[in-house]
Amino acid sequence: MTTPEIEPMLPTALAFARHGHAVFPLWWPVTHNGQTVCACGRLCGNAAKHPIARYAPNGHRSATIDSGIVKLWFGLRVPEANLGVATEKLIVIDVDPRHGGDESFAELEREHELPPTWRTLTGGGGEHVIFAAPVGVEISNVVAANMDNPPLGPGIDVRARGGYIVAPPSRHISGRAYCWSVDHHPQEVSLAPAPGWLIERLTTARGAATGAQPEPISSGKWAQLTRQPDPEYRDEAATQIVGHLFRHGCDYQLVLGMLHAWNAASCKPPLDYLEINRIVDRIANREAARIEAQLKQRGEQ
């Protein structure tokens, strides 16, 4: 297998870390017998985008801003690795033209003013528009394909808390490189705070600010969701499934068992056993708080 000559990843990784955005190594594309595949050597379903388990055993949760570790990873151990950036402190509008994202994003730009901020062009032909996340407001990831009415329109996902993006100068499995959009490089423009209209739309749509659970989804979307999810959004799919089951009155142990079964059968690779437990516990606590608040409100009426 061969890897084409690439731009060093270390300077960009260190720059993100200096800005307080944790990074970690991802697998990269290699060419074998004229075919470009993921260097992990498996049919992974998320080629050249998933964490290298040896260095990031907990996925994006293994990301770091420690310059010594970043230098060890991208300067010595795996200098050919793609660059993953955790979006714990970011809100990223992820435009996918293959699913109508270009049209949806153009509509957003007609309706709202987008401040100058960091932007990258993805190797898959899309775009990442990057904003600083507000302090004290929890914004979740959005997978437009799993929603009947995505908050930003069809073809636009959101990467935020609990997610990550592939950053320049990583290489896409198509052979194209991720790159900075003209006039939107961090050396040219500052990272802008997420505009108010964006925060309002995302918190209203997802109930992120109040901790409310996802609304029950249609049977068609339910069938789609419970099939193999996008590997980047396994935890988000799990959250939606758990919220749906609790909203329909399912018992805690039943929900836990069903989610473990779904994880084993549908997630490639499966989520960690303890992560499944944490997701179910978190949503169960939120659902209990929601019911308690409703009962209290009724009692005051």
C-alpha cells in the first residue's frame, strides 16, 4: 500500500490545540493495487474518517490540547494520519450537497446574515462553517437524514458537543484534500460566535437548552434510524432511539436491553458497553425530570 505525498498535519493540529480545540488522529486513505481504501485495512463504513483506536481508544473523547501529545501523535507516531477536531466548544454547520445541502444553505444565507468565520471545504465536496459555541447552552449534533424537519434544512448536519470534524489538510477517500475556504482561514479571520438566530433554531428544534428529549419520529424515520447508523453519529442515533422509547412508556430495563441489542446488531463498530449505559441513564434522568416538571405544573394549576 502507498500513501501520496501529503501536507504535514502537525502545524494545523497544534494551531487548533492552541485555540483550545482538542485534536486526535484519524485513519487516512492509502492506495493498493490502484484502489484507494482506508488505511485501517477493514471495510469500516467510515473510510479515512474514524479514530485510530491505538491512540484514541475513546474516539473524540481521547482528543487533547496537550502540545506534547499532539507532537507525539502527528510528528512521530502517525504523521500520515488525518486530523480530527473535537467540536465540544464549536458549532459546525456541515453542508452536504449530495442531499440538498447547497440549496438549504443558500436559503439560510438569504434569510440570515452569517458573520465572517472559519470555513473549510470538505473532501466530499461539502463545506464546514465553524462557529464558537456559547457558554452554558448545550447544542447537540444534528443528523438531517434522521429527521422529518431538520432545523437547518435538508442536507445540513450540525456537529457540536459530542461530535468531531475532519479538518484540513486531511485527505478524503475520494483523493481530494480538505482545505480552507478562500478568505476564511484562521490567519485571515477570527472564529465568530454562533449567531443568535442559529442558537435559537437549534435549541428550539432539539430542546437542547431545556434538556427535553427528541420528539417521537415517524415510522419511516424509525426504520431508517434503527438500521446501521452513520459511524460518526452512532451516539446521536442511540440518543434518539432511547428518547423515542421512553416517550412511549417503555420500562428502563427494556430500553437498556433493546439498545444493547441494537448496538450489537446495527452499529459498525459498536459503541462501548459503558457508553450505552451512560446514554440510557442520561436520557432516563431527563425524562424523569420532564415528567416531574409536568406533574408539578399540573398541581399548581
